[in-house]
Amino acid sequence: MSRLIALACLMALISPVSASAQDDGARIIKGGLGYAQRIALPPEARATVVVEGHFGSMLGETTVSADGQQVPLGFEVTVPADLSGRLSTVIHIQGQPRWVLRDVGFGAGSEPLDLGTLILEPVTPMAFAVDFTCGDLAVSVGLLGREMILRSEGRDITLAAVESAAGGRYVGVNDPETEVTTDGNMTVIRLEGRDLPDCQKTEPPHRAAYRAGGNEPGWSVVFDGDSAEITADYGEIRRSAARPDVQVTPGAYTFYMPSAGARLTVHDRICKDDATGMPHPHTALLALGDREFRGCGGNPLELLTGAVWQVMRLGDSPLVEPERLTLNFVAPDRVAGSTGCNRMVGGFSLTGEGMHFGAMGSTMMACPAPLMEQERRMLDALEQVTRFDIADDGALYLIGDQSAAPLLMARRP
């Protein structure tokens, strides 16, 4: 939700970072833009397509004018090869955003990619919006016309200012159990009677926290806000620098820090920690003077969250109605899914050493005996998990201590 506002209001003002793709390292992404409503496009309508990579970098953009054409409008955009990314688009009429689609993900590669026809949704932009992350929930608060609006979970709730002893307080006009309270740097949000946890203003992608590091000898680079902290040789070397803007080249992101005599290069391919085997999203290389340090970068959680995983294998036994078995890592510590019989929800944790699932709660529906047995095997397997792995083909493997054979294998559709 947080990027919907930026797309809808100022599509041209995307990331301040641009790609430096060269012709010999370029990739073509194409497709069509459509929407479900039966509304004709006027000749002046135009569509803007942007592709973003990691660290808030812009990999490519293009503008398509309708000029009398109707949807689907064809588009083609050039991006650096061997980088994954997210495509977002908006259709404007008379300068106003009318339809939007955000975060269509694609994997790294060099071959041309056809995304087919993408269906955009109607958009109602808010002005002066502030975006928050409250636990695992995205919330935006801004102006829609002359009204204050709280937007979350696909809904808009109108707020009105009320008297408060300190700070500002806004309460839902038709929903008094929704309110926003601000006091200095703290914002407390209550949504339909739920007190949302730890609401923080959302960091822009190019200033979000990031860590890369490695072993033997131990080193790390930590980006936090506007600063960069570099350590090497198990802390014997310590240097600080202003956080640099990212430079994009085919297959890699590079951060130059001349004041610290350092350069960090992040490749968009999975890296496995050589001490623990934990997979990370990126392979990292730190150049420090005339020395090089190799390791991994990014949060392993990013490899799990996002699209739903469909279970393809559960031990050695054949699956019953496998299309019904799913796992969905919906938050930093929550997982949901289906055992093929009942819905389940529970917790999981990632540490530097591995992965563990907590007790799972589930619905209590009775199913045929084969499905009930399969459910038992799936819940038992999750209890035994001690680590996870991502294969070269993108498959997820959940692994236990007792056997080298995976307890469970899943893929994204």
C-alpha cells in the first residue's frame, strides 16, 4: 500500500537512483496494460511503466501514449540483465492517475521476458500521505479531498480531528474504534478495535537498513539510514562513511565509499553462509584497499515471504490432492497455509543458526482418512525443521537434523 500513493501521485518522481545498463547487458521486458472496466481511453491518455530493483534503484522506465488505441496497450522496457525486479505502472487521463498496478515481480535473467496482459486496478490517490509499518501491516494516513483518510487492508476509513490533551488525535467518523494519535515522534494507531503494534514511518527503499558480511576473516557492511559502518578482520578494522547511492550495472549493485577506501558490490544471486549454510538473497564482495572479502548480503527472510509456496513433496510418501497443500510466510514470525484438510496458522523463527516452527493452530474439520494422515505428516514435518534451503531452480527445502533428505519441498506457482 505504501508505494501506491507515490505511483498514483508522482509516477515520474521514482527513485533518485538510475540504472547504467549498457546495450550488451540489457534485457527486454514487454507486455500489455489493461483493466476490467468498460471505459474507453481518450486519445490523451498515457501509461507510465517503471521497473525497480533492490535498494530503491530504478532499472528502467517507459511511457506509452494511447493516441486513439484502446487497452491492452503494449509496452516494452529495457532493464539491466541478470537482475530481478518489480514492475509497476499507472494510466493517467488528463494528468490524473486512473488505474494502477504495483510490484509485478520477475526473476533475474538475460532472455527477453513477456509478462502478458497485466490488469490494472482503479486508484484513488491521497495527498500528503504518511506511510507506516505496524508489525506486518501497512497503513497510510493522508488527505482525500478535504477529508483525513486512514487506508489499510484495501479499505479507506474517514477520520475527524478531536480534542486531545497532547499531540493530535483523529477518530473514525463512522468507526470510533479506529483512531490515530500522534505525540512528538510517536504514532499510535488503533484499527477497528485492534491496537496495532510498533507503528513506524516506512523508510524509503534506498534508505532501508541492509547488512552484508562474511567469515574467515569476519567482516560486515551495515547501511542504516544515511550512514555506513564497515568492519573487517573481526573488528580490528572499523570505518564509517556516509551511505552512498547505489550504482546499477548488469547483474550487480555497487556502493562506492571513497572516504572509507571501500567498495561493496552486491550480486543478485543467492548466497549460502559458509559457516551455517543459511541462504541469503545476495552474494556480496567488499573491496577494502587492496584486499577483497567475500560473503552474503540481505535478510534470509526475503527469500521466504511474498508469494505462497505450494508443497510438492512431503517425505517419501505420495501426496493426496497436492494442490491443496500450501505454506505462506506472511510476516517476520508468522506462517499460514493449508494441510490439505484444515487451514493452519502459527509462528516460526529464523536465527543465525537455522529455522524453527512453533506449535501450529488449525481449524477442526474432519476429512477422509488419507487427508487426515497427510495433515499429521505435514504438521510433524514442520516440528522437525531446523533449517531451510533454496535450490538453484528456486525450490524451497525444509530440512531437519536427523536426515539429509528434505522433510518438505515446495515451489511457487
